[in-house]
Amino acid sequence: MRLKVSPLVLAALCALGLAPGAGAQPLQRELVGNGSQLSLTKGRGTAAVHSRDGSLLGTVSRGRIVVVNRWAGGKTTVRFSGCEERRRPAPRTVVCIGRGLRVSVVNGSWITTFKGRGVNASAVVEGRLRLRGQRGSFEIDGVTRSWPSTFRTYMLG
């Protein structure tokens, strides 16, 4: 499987210290099933990615990112940066609020919700996307669309 990586995603990977170095080998872990390639670009609104299995990198210029780690699946690793305020409203929920937010969610079953301006994300997941916004584009497996003005759900993988 060959993934397209936008310059913004590459910058986010570098900022999080996750970009592969020269000569790095691809990860051997594969998703159960096929998984969908998802990209959110320059969004303004709310995007919730519900994953049965997958990984995600994302940024928000101004707003919040909420990650809920569900019990099903493998161990989920969540890393935030840029949080001006961090909350834990429940044992498996973390909220990051501020400007210039970044998140990395790897493995397991989780829900990541982006709310705000400048929403950008790349993911390979099985699950669904729930989306509503005033602007931005999103791509699922090579098909690009504008963010819908009312909530819509898209199946992934």
C-alpha cells in the first residue's frame, strides 16, 4: 500500500518526531482488513473519526481535540503537543484545548474529535467519519469532497 503524504502532514510528523529517517524500514504492522486512507484539509467545523483499528495524525490551528480510548482493540498510544489547557473529564478521555494543537493516535480502538479552525488530519482506519463544517475538504480513498454543512457519516475501511 502506498500512502500520499502532504507537506503539512510531513511537517506534523517532523514536529512530533515521528517522521522516518533515511533508510528507515516500513512498519510491519498491518490493519485488520483493508482500512481507508483519510485526509482532512483546512477544515473549519467538527470532525469525529471513530476507529476500530487504525492510526491518525492531526492538527488544529485553534480549537480542541478530544480522544476517547475505547476498551476494545489493542493498546492505544496518544500524544499531544501545543495544549494550552488539558482536561481528563473521564478515565479514558483526554481533551486538548488551544492554538497550534497536534495529536498522534496509534493502534487500538478510539474516537478522535477535532473542533475548531484549521483542522488537518491524515489517517488509515477502519470505522467511520462524522463530519460537519463551514469550509475545508476531505478525501477518502482518493475521492475528494467539501465538508458538508450538516452532519454526515462516511464509512471507512
